[in-house]
Amino acid sequence: MSRTYDPKALEAKWQKRWEEAGLYAADLSDGSDKYYTHVMFPYPSGDKLHIGHWYNYGPSDSFARFMRMQGKKVFSPMGFDAFGLPAENYAVKTGVHPDTSTRKNVETMITQLKRIGCMYDWSKMVNTSTPEYYRFTQWLFLQMHKHGLAYKKAGNVNWCPSCQTVLANEQAQDGTCERCGTPVIHKPLEQWYWNITRYSQQLLDGLDALDWPEKTKIMQRNWIGRSEGCDVVWSVTGCDMSLETFTTTVDTIYGVTFVVIAPDHPLLPTLVTPEQRDAVHAYIAQSSTKSEFDRQFGDKDKTGVCTGAFLKHPFTGMSIPLWVADYVLMTYGTGVVMGVPAHDQRDMDFAKKYGLDIVQSIQNPEGESIVYDNIDKYAVLGTIIDSGAFSGIAILDGRKKIIDQLERAGMGRRKIQYRLRDWCVSRQRYWGAPIPIVYDPKGNPHPVPEEHLPWTLPTDVEFNPTGESPLKHSNEFKERTEKLFGKGWTPEYDTMDTFVCSSFYYLMYLQTQGASMKAESCQLSASQKKNNQPLTLVHPEVEKQWMPVDMYIGGAEHACMHLIYARFVMMALKDFGYVSHSEPFKKLVHQGVITNKGAKMSKSKGNVVSPDALVDRHGSDVFRMYLMFMGPFTEGGDWSDTGIKGIDRFALRLFKLFEIIQDQPSQKTKNTSTKIDQSKGSSQTALHRAIKKITEDIPAFRFNTAISALMELLNVLEREQEIDRSTLQTVAKLLAPLAPHLADELWEMCGGEGFVVDQRWPSFDPALLTSDTMTIAVQVNGKLRGSIEVPSDSSKDDIIATASKQENVAKFIAGTSIAKQIYVPGKLVSFVVG
RNA sequence: GCCAUGGUGGCGGAAUGGUAUACGCGCGCGACUCAAAAUCGCGUUCCCGUAAGGGAUUGAGGGUUCAAGUCCCUCCCAUGGCACCA
């Protein structure tokens, strides 16, 4: 009886069996030996899964399977980050309601995801756009509000004229909209903010204990941007007012020759002198037309105007001119900066341009002026000069003494400044979770009581890009608010940033109270609605046992947004008393990016490659293995399908190897392959070497070398005359994480019981890693001159003796004196001759 | 500019300071076939040589070492991130 390897039929068969057996459902009531792993959940676009999805999910699943075979109770859920702009844009274009298109996309995507054959526990699926989910997004807002972490403020925001929406700074980093590329403009708006900056230090400290890529931690540290320094108070000449500057280098304070204030600083209009009023107002008007992007990145050439006001130097009492310049930002520090041209390149440029004084106040050991571009080096070595009582003191020491003096005189204080800004969670969009706030007739905000959650997203809206929130046109929304709260009350029309939805979904996967998150059950049942019990985000015991996520896999592009927001939310929830851990993700791995001809694949560039044809032809197993075989998981690479044939052959050869045992009940199996090599029976060594290699490679996400180890093993086994059944079973187990469908088939073919993923991962015997003989390389003066084959138990002296007699080696030693001989056990002999 | 990561055959890539180029693709030759595909066998870093063997080689140049792709220094290039942060 001969079977053929038909991946399509074989994979469908096993996917069905897995589903029928409920093989991947995790029992969350018991967290012993748990392993919680998941990938960053996808946005359910209407497109088919692309190469990037497969590249991310296939290997991640292989890792999860490996952990299960290590005896861990693996929980690997999947969900959908389903709120967001694309569905809304699609609605504007086609009139299809975002809920309809999203639900359809989710269904399609589930079907496609299932084809990969991942061990997802679909019973725990989440969809952020369902009321079952977003009532918790709203609950989170209420908690933030209750604990004083949510507040409203007017602020200048980045506005995308095309998307008609506000963008966070990080969504408009190069001055264009992250989603559509339109240049971002500047616009003031009332927004809800979450006070993430209160957690700056904790977010920084928590990084140390995380098993994350070092570069990601560095990025977060830079993003949070802690700097130590002090505020200095400057009294304004001729009035009662004073200004404060923040500086990290107060040691240069005697070098201050001017001070610069931001054009949007609230005190500026009252400080400016009558003579300078017109010039300053013109400057303010001019810079207010610039977006924050232009102010920060637009022209390197600094502009500014003299305000006519003077400040009193806190030490020398000298009059220091106050200038206004838009390179100083209101959003960082105090919005006022001291200018030290002698020791700062930017200040130097400014001083030269406007003819301001340049005064040196620190120097390096050679007596040269220090420009603070290498602060650590100079701060250690330099000295303060021409600075009154502080002259001659080392910089670091002087810095301390100057702050002490300022604090004693009430002219300043130590301060730690962070670059991190509060999180604007408001979005003027329809397709998001409504912010659960209502306004009384006087316009004061009030939280929507928890019993009214979910505070549902109205459905009677029009999808025309009008520039204001589409929710403003919902009659149902207004009527609902007035009915519940009274005449003249109005709802908050903004919805929440989708980063809010994704900041706690790892907890929603752990929901055990039977809240079905299935796409088809978007409407809450009446009984659920009537139930006025407080919402439980996650059962405390389940959270305690299953958090944190042991392995989180996703793109590096989320290093400074999602991955900081999620950490902040977890920390806040811990402080509120709802969870016991403060960090959500214990270990993090970033998959690499698959490019096409060097460019990142994107729909807008039209260079997205669909894997469908390849999967149809070769099957999921082969395609997954091919993606893994391309190179290290964390490095990605440029797409090419030229090598898939090699994996195809590999799968077929494996299948053939197992096929020969079909009709043979005996333990030993005759290999009928043409490749039989009579010379040696080294299969056990090869097997145990492969076990060792694969066991080390998979948890390190080195799937490429794990697969090549398996190929090498296959090359050996194909040359064996007889293969015993247990060897084949071990091979099936080794293959199980990498090609799950084929592995189950092979497992069945060689008489295995149950599913292969439920088997214990094989262990290797160190004694079997070496064979009877070993090959030793022989070098003379560092050059390879030959190699010798010796028994594995040979002594050092014997090996060196044999090496020196090797024909070619002897040639190079002859007539010389041996100055040194080095033996590296099991590897090489090196002769150094004179 | 700063930080991070990387640069190895025709290609993807492998290599605890110890035989560089594993594994695979591609290519060449051969077997099977009427033929092709598929499959199998052999070969394949480059140069010289029939071969044995020799020489060169991990972006460039120095250094440490018996021994460097790997460690150190100076550059060059690529990718990612940050960037008027006071």
C-alpha cells in the first residue's frame, strides 16, 4: 500500500481532528505550569493574509507547540484589533457600515488563520469592536477618571486634513499622517488625556527586569527621556514677575548671556516692552501658523525677536536680555531656556546671528572651551571658571554646589524632567469606543455610571467626512443621553484611541465568565444588560496565575507606543487593585520584516505578495517551514520564493522515509531507499545531535538552523539500512513544532498514539553525541595542513604523535624545531615551528 | 549628528576565539526516460594544478593571539530608531 503526500488533504484532515478533539482549548482554572504566549493581534482588514502574517504567526506557533511539548500548559489566544480608521474610510467610500465590514473581515480572517494550523484557543477570542469588549475599554476610562488619571485639557494637536482626525505626536512623526501621508497641520482642540507621565519613573525602572530586546529597552528609555537638572528662577527687571528655566547644566550659569521664551508662553504678552510689542506680536503670529513639526524640524536656522524685557542673573545680578524664539517648546520643561552660547552649539548659532555676548564659564583640562556635545566626558574632566565662588571647582561637584546655593536662596530647586508626554486618548472618529462621559447643561463633564456600560456606539450616523465627529449627528445618542441624565445633557462625541483597546487585551483573553467574544454575538443579551453587577475585567485568581504573558511576539515598530501604553495600563490597574502584576509582558521578541525588492510591503505601494498560490500548491507546513528557513526569525528579509522547492523535497523525503514502514509490523524497518550506505551505523549519534540542536534552537527562535539540523538527520537516516520505530517516532516529535500537520500524519504512520503535540519532547543522551572516532584538524604555524582520524578515547600525547606523523604535516615540520604544540580537545592540533 | 543592528560563495544563509562557506536554492555532469518533468547519484568559494597539493578569501585598513568572520582601534556602506529636550 503506497500513500502519497497530499498536503492539502492531509492538512484539512488534521485541522478537523484537532478541532473535534478541542486540542488547543486551555483550562484557565489551573495555572500550574502555565505558559501564556501570543502575538500582537491583527487589524481585520478586508485583504487576505499576506506573507507578513504567515511569517509572524507560523514561527510563533512553532514556538508555542515546542513549549507544549516541554510539558507546559500553553495558552495561545488570538483576537482582532478591530476598531480603527480603515473601516471608517471604507464606510465613507462605500456606505457599508464599519460594523458590517469589520464582522465580515473578522470571519474571513478566522478562516484564513485556521489554514495556517496554529494552536489558537479560539474559544477565548477577542474582538475590540464588540460591545462585550468595549464596555471594558470604557470601564478602563472610568477607572482612570475615578483615580484622577483622566483629565481634559485644551491643547494644540496634530490634525490630519485628509483623515479629519487628530494624531498623537508619535502618529505624525515625520510631519505627515502615519496612515495617509498627508502633511499634518496645527490646531487647538479640547481633548481627554491620560496621565501616563505620572508613571514615568516606574516605566523606566520596570524595564530593567524585563526579558526584552536591549534595543527596545533603549528606545523606551529614550522615549521616556529622563534628565536630571534644576529649575532656576529669574526675576524680571522692573516688575514682580519671575520666570523659571530648566537646565541640566547649571554649571554653565555664569555663561548665560540671554534667556529665550517660547512664543506660546502665557506670560510673554505681559512681559514684552511697548517698543518691542509689534515685533513680538508679529513673531508670535508667524510661529503660530507653523505646526509643531515645522517648529521642531522645519528650519535649522533659528529665528527670534528681542522682547525688550530683562531678567536679573541670580548670581551676578547682571541684566540678561529676554528673547522669544520658537525653537523653545512649551511642551517640554518650563517653556523658558537659558542661553549659554559658549557651551551650546544651538545657543552659539543664535547668539552669533543676533549679536549676543558669548561668555565662557567652564573649560576642559587643556583650558579649552567646552561645547556640551559630549557631556559625560567633559563633565568628569572639566572645571568651572570665571564663576565667582564656584571658580576652580570640578564641573560635577560645582553643579551640586550651585544647586545647593540656589535652593538655599529660594532661587531654584532640583528637578527631574521627562520627555514623555501625557497620552491623548480622544479621537474625533466614529469607529471606536465612545468615551463614557456626558456633559451637564453647564458643560461640566460627568462619568457615565458603570451600569450603563456598554455605552453603545450609535448606529444612526452618516459617513461623510465633515471635519467634526460623525457622532454629533446621531439623534439616538443625544436622546439616550437626555433620557438618562436629563434635559440639556449632551454626550461626549469623541471616541477612544485604538491604542486604548490594545492596552489591556492580554487581560481580556483571560476572561472566564462565559462572555462570548465571537464575532457573531456582537449584541449583548438582555439578561447581560439587566445584570447590574460591577464589571470584572479579569478574575483575580486567573490573573494572578496566568499573568504576565510569558512570551509576547510582535513588530518592533510598537516599541514606543503600544508597548509603553500597555505597561502603563497594567501598572495603573495594579494600583487600582484589579491586578497583581505590574508588568504585562515578561519576554518580548520582535519578528523581522519581510520586504519585497528591498521595500516594506504595503498596500499603498502595491507590492504586497499573497502567499495563497504557494500555500495551495505546497501546503501550510511547507510554506511555514520555508519562511522559517529563510533566515533568523528576528531578522526578516527580502521576499523570494526560489528556495521553496528545497523544503518541498524535504517534506516529501520525510514522508517517504516513514512510508516504508506502513506494511511492516516489526520493530525494525528495512529501508528500501537507494541511498543505503553500508559503511556505518551512526544514526543514533546523528539523532541525538539533532535533538540537542533543535532543543536549543527553537526556544531561541532560530528555526532556520533547527530545520537544517533536521535535514542533516534525514540525510543520515536515508542512508541507514534499518531504522527502528522509536527513531522514527522521535523524528516525528522533532518535526511537530515546525510542520504540525505532517508531523501528526507521520506520528500516526509510525504507530504513535494520540496527537504528537501531546508527546513529551525527546531528550538527548550526551554520551551518544560523540561517535567512536573523531576528526582532528592539524595546523602548522596557524595554517591547516591536514586532518587525522583518531579513536575518540585517544590521549593527548597519542593524538599529537599521530598528527605529527601525518604525511602532509610531517612535510611542513621536517627540518624545523617545534616551539609549541597546542591541542584543543576533540578539535585540533596546532604546531608552532621555528 | 546620536544610538542600535548588520556587511560571509552566483543566491538565502551557517559558524561557544579552534577545519570559514553547514543546510538549502541555483548551476554542471551522470542515472532513469522515446523525451521532458519528477526522482536519484556525483560535483560546485575563487585562482594555479590532470592530481596530490599550493595560494587567496568573511566591506576596507591596522592591532592582539599559536590561531580572528568572531576580540580591540580607525574608516566605508546598509537598515532601523531618535533628533532644536534646554
